Amino acid sequence: MMYIYLVILFYILCTVILNLLDEKSLLKQLNAALVIIPLLLRVLLIK
Amino acid sequence: MANKKTGILILFLSLIIAFLAGREFLNQRKLEPIVKGEGVTEIQKLSDYLPALKGTRGDSDIYVFRGEEGGSALILGGTHPNEPSSLMSAVIMIENLKVFKGTIYIIPRANASAFTHNDPQEGSPQKFHIKTDFGERWFRYGSRATNPLDQWPDPDIYIHAASGQKLSGNETRNLNRAYPGRVDGTFTEKVAYAIVELIKKNDINMTIDLHEASPEYPVINAIVAHENAMPISSQVVMNMEFDDIQIGLEPSPVSLRGLTHRELGDYTNTYAVLMETANAAQGRLRGKTDENLVLTGIDPTYVKAQKIGRLFVPYDDNGHPLEERVGRHLSGIVQHIVVMGENEIDKEIIFEGIPTYSELLENGLGKYLKEIK
């Protein structure tokens, strides 16, 4: 169960990072940056 | 305006924030040092009673104070790490107690995993500090429940294995809903199982589980006793009243399952008792939640709530300081052990070193905390 959770998280994290790099709006880039922080901590199993 | 360059810059910024936040969260996993008192004869682990816990955050120290042959008692601190008088009572005992006859087992962090995080959206402090003659000592303020990193996901409904009782899903990580536990159960059930094994294998005569409750909760400044322990606890209440400590006595509800005062009494030979003090820092009516509230219990909202009759404990501008709450617990522990020995001589435990209620009020907690070397 934990590994499935991590795979899903990692996939979402990668897509958000790619989205951040491709995004043309600064506000949306900042928005993506905010989303990355908890996702990254969860991938590293830091709560 | 935005491009790949700004994207990389912002990504770098979020990595820095994640690093700082991560470091803060990882710090929460560091447990406070506890000084091994002169009276400690042995330190066991919960994994000695359930090897599956070895190497996990569920494994916890059991401090053993063994004297000549006599009775035995187990003190459970830290079942809910957001109830600090529970941990502190256990720590004061570990650092000061001496046992001459009988055996006392103390687990300061019954749910060690729950000390490694705290509850989201509660704004609780990660730790609190107590001044001593040797400088400050720090102690962890944790969560009511097991860390989700150790047990996840929560079911929608938690079904207590032994009874089929249904509770809210998040109670699945509450140690005090998991008894008698299961050897092949969830992480929390395994911790409960190890504690039950400790009681069974050592034939522990009395188990006292230390808790706190919010001032608006009806069962507060009270002892909750299993029916087997009721004769002892009723004498304890009278003795404490003689010492000017007002305390209530509640029978353990037969239909509320998974709690120490019910399951340990039903599944083992121990006299199972739970004690509650008043902790404003976990209440729903509280204002600013910080170390000061944990240590003093001073909160104007609770004074107001008391005036309009919404509380179950007296509440004034002096709050309920931690030394008072620890004093209540320690006084209750001493009385239970003494009364058990008076009633059944083969279960007598002779000990010294536990500060009294009035000594704690006069000198504070720091006086009874040892220097870390």
C-alpha cells in the first residue's frame, strides 16, 4: 500500500514540476511551487 | 513574463522551503532525554514482549524498579502525547523513585510513535521547556494518535477487533481504543498487545494509565476504575479528599471498548485504573496555544466558560499549572499502590522518592528533574 502511495505521489510531483517549468504565468508557477513543498515532503515520508 | 528561468528559480525556492520545513518535522522525531534514576534496576523494551515491534517507532522503554518480592504495578505515561502531565508524571517517577519491596514498571511513552508528530490544525507547540537548577529541560508535545507514517490509511470506520464496536476511522490510531490488541493487528494494536503481554507475563497487580482531558469534558479530575479496582479506587478518592485534592470516581463503562480501564481489567488479572487531569491546551475553547498554556493552563476563555457554567472543573485566573496536574497524578498513583498493599499484604509495594502534591506546588517540577550528563 505504501509503495503504491509513493508511486502515485512521485508521479504527481513530477507532473507538477514539469508544469511549473512549462507554465507562462508567474502566478501559476508560484502556485505550483506551493504544491511541490508538501508533495516533496510526503515522498520523503516526512510529516 | 514567466519562462523556464523563472520556473527554475521558483522551483529552487520551494526546495529551500521544503528543506527548512522537513528539518523542522524531522526534529519532532527526536525524543527528549530521560535521566535513568538511581532506583532503576533494569530497562526493558516493548519489543521484549512482541518482537515484531523491534526497530519500529512503536518500540518503547520500560523502566523497571525491582525490590524484594512483593506486589507489582505498571504506570502508563504517554498513551496520548498531547496530554503532558502523563509523560511528566512518569518522568518524575523514573528520575526519583526507589522501590524496596515489590516491582514498579513505568512506560513514559506508551505510544512512542505519537510523540513523533502533532495534530494538524491544532497549532500545538512541538515541545515545552521546564526550568531546573541545572538549566532548562525540554519535553515533547505530541499527538493523540499514532503517526500516520507508521499506520496508514485510516478506515472510514474503526471496528474494535475484540468487540466489533464501531468508532470513527481516526480512532484506529488511538492506543486507548486498541486494547487488548492483536499480535497480527495494526501497528497500534501491536503496541497494545505488547503492553497486555507485559502485564500477563509479569502478573502485574495494578495498572494506572495517566491522561488529561479538556476542561469542558465531563470526565476530568477523576479516576476511572474497572469494577475489580473499584474498592481500591473508592478508598483512594477518600484519602485524596483528606489531602484536600478533590477528585471524582467513575465506573469504567462496560459498553465503551478498547480502553485500558475496560480491557486490561477484562483480559488480565490487573486492577485497571485511568486518571484524568485538566489540560486547557487540548480544549476546544482555548485561545492562543503555546508553551505557556501547556505549562500554566491560564486561559481567559476558560475563566469565562467557568463563569457561565460550561466546565466540569473549577477554573480561575490561576489556570491549572502542570505541577498541579502532575501532583494529582502522582498522589493518585501513591494512594492506589498503598491502598492495594493495605488491602492485600502479598501485593504490598514499599517505595519512596515520589514528591507529594504540596511539594510539587511549592517547589515546581524543575526541582525534581535531574541533570542531563
